[in-house]
Amino acid sequence: MEKMEKIENRIRRKREELGYKQSDLAFLLGHKNPSQVSRYEKGQILPDSENIFKLSYSLKTLPEWLYPGMTKKWKEEVAKREDILRKNL
């Protein structure tokens, strides 16, 4: 089985900065237990769009700050497609 690449994120850093435990953040997100938060922090899974926004609201930051590498990748992908679209207009 291929090893899954870790997803860089800053969730733990911000959570600790605000004085929250994983269980506190899980509660704010509406999760039943903190294991999901642990998996987000370890980069094992990427939260769905709803939870990315809930994370950013709970941690008082922007999604772009939480996931800098992913955001950069997505912006670059969109920029390339915009160039293609402009050339085809």
C-alpha cells in the first residue's frame, strides 16, 4: 500500500495558542470525540469544506492560513486554467 502524503496544516499550533484542548475544538466543530481533530492535526485527513470553515471560525483565522500548501497549489491550478480560458476566448 502506498504511504499517504501528510497534509501540512497549522491547526494544532493555533488550537494551542488559543488554549483549547482537542476535545474543546471537537465540541466547537460538532464532533462527538477528539479523534477527528487529531487526524486533522496529524495531516492524515483533510476536513470537508464545512469543517474547514468551522475550523477557521473556531480558531479565529482564515482557511488559507490553516492550509498554506494546499491553498498555494489550488491558486496555481486556477491561475493556469484562467490563462487557458483567456487564450480560448
